[in-house]
Amino acid sequence: METCHLVSLLGLILSAHYLTASNTTENYNSLLPDDITFGITECWSLFWKWPPSSANCSSTELKYSVTMDVLSDGEPLAEEGKNANLTVALIPPHYYDLNHGLNFSVQVVCNDTEIDSAFKTVQVAPGDEGTAVRNFRCIWQYNEYVNCTWQHGTKTPLNVKYKLHYWEKENEEKKCSTLPEFWDILDTGKTCEKYFNDGKYIGCQFPLQKHIDPLPTLVTVVTDESKRIKPHISYTMTNNIAQFRPPTITETKRTPNNSIYVSWNVSEGNKNIITSQITSRSSSDDEWTNPFEIANALHKEIPNVLPDVTYMVKVRVRLSNHQTSNGDQCLWSPWSEEFTVSGQDNGRSVSILLLLLIPLSVIMLTILLLFHLKRLKGTLFPQIPDPAKIFPKDLQQWKKSELQNVYSKPEQEEVCLVYLIENLSATKNS
């Protein structure tokens, strides 16, 4: 009898435990988020929503956790909360690739027990990836305008008419409303109007007159008017794409310690946010020296230069590393115009000129002397007639002959007396 009571009691205990475990499992399963929806806000933030749980978890702390993969190395982005609705801002932008699928999962923790995660992949922008633009790039001509360029996608339809939308986001907190579809966010931005096509790249230019502080963020979306191509989303800090105009060299001078002092200025920005590079070469050399890098200054002395050699110098600038998030990848400005620093004379050029003129003069005099040597020889050393050519070989026989006179006797000249001429003239006058 006692044995029967023990068996019955054990059965009741097991039944109660089984029912409790079944209820707990059922409650936990009902905590899993179902019908997860995804969206975007007008502030370019992502959000996830799901219906509130109907499970009884009042005696423990209920937690929802959203985890999303990122592109860079490190821990995935994770957000926690007790509500059935979490928002994840798209900051910092280099953590995500908004043009491809984003993978995220939602976990539920109840009574220190983790329930199986719900996993989902979402597309921020709809459409076929082959239709999206390629090689997209923007350069901000500092405090003037932004120039964005791109190329056609591999599956881009013919005669597509591109449209570029952009947003200038400041780092300020404000309430942002959710949007039903991605296309709705395009109406909240500005539209670029100045398009161009150089045959290789398509592009658009829009004004952006901002200074370094505060640091604005630039969001751009390239699509078409008919929404046939997948939008291309670019999200970057404007300082990372900033480029200055070429600096202007304002002064160059030589110093007593065999250096060249150079100073320059830029069109915008102060020296505390600018890094510069300066390089030089001699007038007889085609290769430039390794550039000197200067931070927080707009002048530099180039050391160890020869005082009598002419040098060429040029300068370029960019934002300093502490002003950007991509460090040495900042854009350098074009090089300035080359500036000539003439060498000092110090009498050396005169000496070199004399060393060249003296040998040249000697050579010219030698050529003139050789040219007139024959005439000069006849003057200095007159030729003496050879007697053998005038007298016969047998001189004694010649003396006995009638040909002793080697010259002809002059004929007697008729001489007119002067007085006869005078008398004749007097007679004619009378």
C-alpha cells in the first residue's frame, strides 16, 4: 500500500515538473520577435520594430538586443533595450556599406536565459546592384563647391537621366520621423543642378560653403528620375574629401646660413589646421628633392643650398590629420607655381667668364696669325733673286760676248726749253 502511495506521489511530481517546463518553453518561444520590420528615418538612421511580446516575463528582466555586422575590424554594433523597437544611427559611416545587404539579429533574454536569435538581411536601397553607378567619388573644393563623378553601372539602362540628391548633416540631436519607403527620403534633401559629362565620367557640381568647424557630414544619393536604377549611397565627413586651391608663394630670400627662406599663404583656412609640403631643385637638375612637411606653419627654411646656384621651389597644402578621420589619406592641393630663387654672384661669375674668354682670345689670335702668315713672311723675309737664273753658267765666256749689257741703253729724250714755251705764249698774247 505504501508502495502505491509513493508511486502516485512521484507521478504527481513528475507531471507538475513536466507542465512547468512546458509552460516555460512555451513562454520563452513566445518571446521570440516575430514580424520584424526595417526602415530608415529622415535623419539617415536605421530602425527595427517588432510587435510587443505576449509572454509572461514579469518576474524577470526582459531584454531585446540587436546586433549588426560592420565592415571594419572589431566588435559588431550592438544595441540593447526593453522596448520592442530599437533605432541604430548610421554613424560612423565607414562601419557600413549601405549599398549592399546589412545582416542583423535580434536576441531576447528572459530570466537570464538567452532565446534563439532571429536573423535577417535587409537592403537599405532597393534595386539591382548591377544598375547602380560605379567608381563614385566626391572632392570638396574647400568652402566653395563639391564635385562628384561616377561611371555607368554594368546593367545601367540606355538614355538614363541621373539625379543626385545631397544632405548636409550637422552633429546635432533632433527628433526624426520614420519614413515608409526609401524613396521618401529623397524628398528631404537638396537636388544637384549642374551636371556634366566628359566622355569618361558623368558628374555634378553643387555649392558647399562651409568652414572646418563645425564638422559637417555629407550624404549623397545618385539615382535616376524614373527610379529604374539602384540608388548609390555615399556617407562621408566633408573634411575627408576637402581640397584646397594651390597656395601662393609670397616671399623668398637667402639667409646667411646658406638657406632659402620661403613663405606662402592659402585662400581659406588658418595655419593651425593646415599641413604643408615644400620641395626644391636646382636650375640644372630635373628631379625635385624629397619634400619637407610642415604642420601649423606657412613658412620654411630650406637648408644646405649653394649660394651661387639658382633654385626652383613649390608648395602644396592639405588639412592636418587631427581635422579628419582618415589621416594621411587627405587630399593634397595641386602644387603652387614654381618660384625662382636666383643665385648670388659674389664675383665668381666674372672669374668664370675671364677663364673662358682668355683661351678663346688666344685661339682667335692664332687663327688670324696663321691666315696672314704668308703675307707677313714676304714682308719680314723678302725673296732674293737667284743669280743662276740670270747669268749663264760660264761667266768668263759671257764676259767676252756682246751680251754683257743686261739692260738697254735709254734713248735720248727730246728736251724742250722752258723759255721757248714762254716766248710762244707771249707772242700769242700780243
